[in-house]
Amino acid sequence: MAQHPNTSRETLLGLLERDTRQRGVVHTETRRRLEADGVTFGDDGMPAVD
């Protein structure tokens, strides 16, 4: 789902997991997709807010 070209940014952001213990393949692939789209991430592994 994270790599599907029609997946909206809102949906992708909803797939990210704040709890580091719960992060897995979905979080990792979603982060890769968002980074490829120019989204930056902070030290906490979540998107940086401008």
C-alpha cells in the first residue's frame, strides 16, 4: 500500500507508528515513500513539522 502510486499523503501519514516498539515493515516502507516525495523526518522517526 505504501508504494502504490495512488495512495494519498494523508493515508501514508496515517500508516506511521509513533511507538517505536510497534514500528515494522509498514512504517519503514511508508517512511521511504514519504522521503522520496521530499518529506523530512525528525530524530523521533516521525515527519518533521515546519
